Amino acid sequence: MYPVMRPHHIAPRLTTGAFMLNSGLRKLHADEQTEQGLHGMAAGAYPIVNRMSPHQFTRLLASTEVALGAALLSPLVPTALAGAGLTAFATGLVGFYLRTPGTHQKGSPLPTDEGVPLAKDFWLLGIGLGFLSDRQAWAWPCPAACRHRKPCRHRKPCRHRK
């Protein structure tokens, strides 16, 4: 059987997956005041969020975080697919960070004291990009008839047969 999760993917997938899952589960049980705060902050950076109620937005955000956390923690989900989801989600978070005044210094992505908790989004983006750039995450297994049994980059039967 072809391993979907390689050994060097385990640590970053476990840490980011647990972080995302915990964050999502906490938001699923958010009170009305927390929902209003999350919705207000997000609407300041992304005006399209105003089309949703605070409850709908918080449920959608929490569900996305739970699904992404579960995908990162599951060894059945390929790293490239989990990395694509993490990169897309983290890109939105980094955009939120950069569009929110007071979270970073003027003309610089360096965080202010208020922006330090949001700056973690950059390491989420970095881990996601690392998963996407890992060549092994995109490799296809050779068919059983292949003798060298190394991952191939092509989908056709391996040409290394004897």
C-alpha cells in the first residue's frame, strides 16, 4: 500500500491539525457576543461577510476549521490535498491580517502588539506552502509490476519494467 502521509509530514500535520480542530470546536459553541465580534472583525476586512448573519458566519468558519483540522489529522487524506486546503484558508487569514488596521506596522507586515496573535497565520501559510511544494506529496505510486517500487511522477505504467 502506498503511504499517503510521509514521516516528515507527521509533525506539521499533527500540530496544525490539532490547532485548527481546537479552534473550530471552540467556535462551534461560541456565545452571541463572540459571534458578533468575529463577524465584525471579518466584515471590516471582507465586506462580503456583511451578507451573512453573525451566527451563520461563525458556524461556517467553525465548520471549515473543524473539517480542515480533521483532514490534516487524518492519514487517509493526501498531504497535497490537505496542504491545498490549509494554504487557501491561511491565505484568507493573512489577507484579513493585512487588511485590518492596527494589527501591523504601517508599510510593513511586522505585527504590532495587538497583531501578534494574528501573525500566526503566516506560519499556517508557510506550512501549507511547504506541503504543496513537497515533490513527494504529489508523486504517484508505481504499479505492482514495477520492480523499483519508487513513486513515479507519471500516471502511465512505469517504464522501468524488465
